[in-house]
Amino acid sequence: MKAMLDCLAIMPVGPRSKIEYAQDTLASFLQYFEPGNSLLLILDDTRNNELQERIQDSRQVRVVKAQSWLNDDAKRHNTRGLLFVKQAVAIQVLSKEYDWKCLLRLDDDALVIGPNPQIDAIKAFEADPNVGMLGAYLRRGDGQDKRPALRRQGRRLLKRLVSRDIIRYPAMVKTLAMLVIKAKLKGYKLGDMCTGGALFLSRDAYDRIETVCGSEIYNLRYSDLADDLLLALCNAAAGYKMKDFSDRDDVMAINWRGLPMPLDELVQRKKKLLHPVKDPENQDHEKMVRRYFEDIRHESVSGTNQ
């Protein structure tokens, strides 16, 4: 019998990731997700053994080498089609062992900052079964309109269908065209997606994606489209909608770049998932944000033990 989970989470860690930051994101997951009802799969794409030496498998954590499932691409790394397929294979493997209610896709520059966000996600999926994906969809966590960026993604998607990839990777283009057609027939606008830093996928949407895509999903490993765009496209092709779950009063606070709101406001509004904590222009910013929420976690543990 399969073990039952409320949430299966997956966090890719690449060669440019800082292991100590990945450990901190893991620590936030372990503190705020119920240990008996959740599992974090860390997809190790670092190309060395440091991550597996520093993070051990446990009841709530599984570390797996990404390239172990795609031997023909073992020497390659990107955050696009190849990463998308590595995650898809990882989820398929874990789904044979665990039965889960929702999937959380988490970047290693995201943080869990409040208890059990998966419960809020499950309730949202139950309230509207037509929704398969929750996150920062049409609006960023700071309220900015994402639609101009989505249109750019749509143009990029369209170009891939008429590019030289038709000659180089005909099976990939065929699969991509199939997904676009199916998605468009269900009302999808090219480029629509939730920001991949942190998003939820329903189990129903995942099961339908498996049915619609089948083994053809492996063809997408040659795509240069972002992995979160490909996941959103599959969600739409499966007949499911996306929904904003990162507005001011929601539990997620998700931007593409820059904090969605000040740190004290994140706490005041009882946010539970944050992305991103890094700032490419300020190397000290991520340390400051992580220390801020680490102190809150420690205070919470100290208060519980008193």
C-alpha cells in the first residue's frame, strides 16, 4: 500500500546553487510542513557529491541525483526543457511509492514562512476543481500586472514551433505543437503561466497530464522553453485553469524578482510561501532575509519548548 501525503514537494538544486541556502530552505520546509503528511524531494543537479553528503534522506526528505534517470543527458544542465523532464520523471518515480493530494514546485531561493500552506492549496483546489495550478498567475505578489511578460512568453513559445528545431528535434516540436493545440482548444492564451519559484499543482491535473502527454513528455527535454512555462502548458492541455494565489490576502507571496512586500508585512499578512529571497544586485540581501526568518523559526521553537 502506498504511503499517503497531503503534499509532495520537489526542489531542484543546480550547479550554481549555494548548498547552505538550499539547507536553509529545507529547514523552513521541515519546520512548517507536517512530518507525517509531506515529503520534499530534492533533485540534485549539482554535478558533485556535496549536497548528498550534507543532506541525508529521512522520513520527510529524499535526495536524488537528477542525471540518474536521464543517462543520455547526464552531462547537461539547464533550467528549461531538460529540467522539466527531470522533474517529471522524479515525480513519476515518487508517485509509485506515495499517494499525494497536491504537488509543490519550489525553487531553492524560496522559503516556507508559515505553517502548512498545502492545506490552503488543497482547499482552493476543492473549491474549484477546474483549477489545476495555483501561484502568481496574472499578478505578481507585489500587485504588478504580469500580462505583458506573459505575452512575451507567448511569442517565445510560438517561435519555437517555426524554428530550426523542426529539423533538429522534430519529435519535440511535434509534442509541443500537440500541447499548444490541445491547450488553445481549452481557452489557453499563449504564454500564460504561474511563476515557477513556488507553485502548486493539483493531483487531478497531474493525473490528467500523465494521460494527455504520456511518454511524449520526454521529447520536451530538448526544448529551450522555461520549465515552468512547459508545466503550465501541460496543465492547460490537460484541461485545467490557473489561478492567482499570491495576492495580498493569499498565503503565497511570489515575485519573479525582488521581495513582494516588506518583511514585516509578510509576517503581518501571515504569508506562508515566499519567493524570491535573493537579489542579484545585492549579495547580502539573501543572507539578511534568510536570517530574519531563521530567527522567527527559532523563536517559534523556543516558545513551544517553554
